[in-house]
Amino acid sequence: MTGSRIALAAIAIALAPAAARADTPDAPFPNLPAVVLVKSVTATSTFKDPHDAYAAWKTIAPETRDDPNGMMGARVLWSAWCEGKPDEGIGETVTVTLAEPTVVDAITIDAGVWRTDALFAANNQPTSLEVGFDGKPVTVAPSGKTDTVAKAPGAKGTKYSTITVKIAAVKKGRMNDSCVANIDLMRDGAVLPVALGVDAAAWKALPAAITAIEKAIEDPKRAGLEQLLEFPFSSADPLGFNAGFGDTKTGTVKTWGEFVAACKKYDAAHAKSDTGYADPLGCTFPVNFDPSDARLDLVVPIAPGQLGIIFPGHNDLVVEWLLHWTGTAWRLRTIQPFG
């Protein structure tokens, strides 16, 4: 699975059992958190790749994958921005531009290539970074594969519009590339969730779009859903694993006609199932929403204009929607297990 993930600590909090809410109103759907809107992430140079694998925006929306040498559920930073100069890249800079002035009191930087220890050692390792908060510089010294914190120079509560990370010095590796794997925006010691390439109008439109998509999915005829999907569309249900029916399979459809055919098979299989379960294989299925659950949905940036929305559930694996902002509307492109 590709796409960006958020800090594991935040995931653990969000997926912890919910407290009783007998004296509180029902949770809204969707129950989205406040986010920082990131207008763009740019760089003075980028290592060339036909698949844009080293793009600057990957510092804000990093790809993570399962750590083969870690504990169950451990993830590693798989992606990184890498500068594109033929030398060590001293002076090359990543700039995070916020959609509006926002309170950020620090950033956390994972400097270097973190995919494996071998690749970390083989590439240049940044040893000094100049971090600018609206042009006011702070110098930090990364050391090994540890988070590097750069505190904002302004008074508490100061709002910033741009944050820059400039490579000031490196320890040379066998491969002469200098990289940054991840940048987290921080406030009061917590990582701020972000939406990348999403402006205020798009964010304002998101709750109504999610509600409309869920309503169309729940409709027996899925009325109105065609205009809310993006093709190719894919789906995979985590219940297929949790319920002991074997690993769930991902189904992909390229057109509305293929989607209708997939849903016809899904509905028929579901009606005949003795267990009440059938694998959707390219069709949609409703969110397992619990109105007594006060936990917030999780929002993760996937790419510019693309978000993952993770709905809290009471299973080990929960559902994630991948949505794309077209510039005028939100479209659902994937339903998949998160994890």
C-alpha cells in the first residue's frame, strides 16, 4: 500500500477504545479534525525521476511501508525529497507554503534517506540545516536517524506563512545525494494534521462531499454515486481479513459500467452468504459508523489534492477512503484497509 501516513502515536490515540458518551450528543459524520492547509511544497532542485519519486511534497506526505525488521505494525519512511545538484547540494532548499498564516511553534525533520540503515549510510547525511520561519533563520544539527526539532524563533502563538529547510552541511556518503525524508509541523508538542494542495474552499466542501458519498453508497440503487466516483476505482474490505474469511482482495473497475457489474455480483453474493459477508471486489460498501464513538476521523495527505480519510472502527483494521479534489469537487477513488 502506498500513500502518506501520520505519526504512529496519533494513530494509537485515535484508534484507542472510545470512552462512554452517555451524556454527550451523537458524534457527527464525518467527524473531521482541524487541519493545517498546505498550499504547496517546492524545492530549488529535485533529483530527476520519471515517477516523481523524489518530489519535494513527499516531505509533507511521506510514503511509509511495513518495517520487515520491526515489531508488528512498525513502519519505515520509504520516500524522501532529494536535491538534484551534481554536488552535495549545499544551499538547496525545500519551502512549505501554507494556505494562510498559521500558528506553528516548531517543526520536526527526519534528515537523510530513512528507508534502510544501508541507504541512510550510503547517501549524504545532512549535519546542519538552516530552517526559516517567514525568513527568520534557526540552525539545527541532525545526528543519525533521530528526529531533529527546529523551534520557531517568534513568541508563542506567532503565525507563519512559509517554512524553509536549507541544507547547510552534510557528511558525504557513497552516493552524492542529500535528502530529507519527512517534515512534521508541530504545535504544543503535537504533530499537526495537514491537507496538501487543498485550499479553504476545498476543505469546507469536504464534509458535505463525504456525507453525499456515504448516502449514495447506502442507497440500494447507489443513486447519484456515478458523479461522486473517480475511475479507475478500487475497493478492498478489511472485514475479509478480520472475520476470518481469508485475506481480502482488491477489486478495480475502470468505468461506471464495470462498477455496476461488480456491484451486481457483490449484491448477489451478499444476499446468498450464510455469514452475511461478501468481498466487494470493486464495488462500494458503507462506512461502519458508530454515532456513539467520539473519536475523530484521521486525515492524511496522500499527494497534492489527495487525502486519506480513516474512519475509526472497533476492528483491528479500519477503513480508509482516498479522495481527490478535482479543483471543483471531491471524488472517491479508493476504499481500502488502513494499516
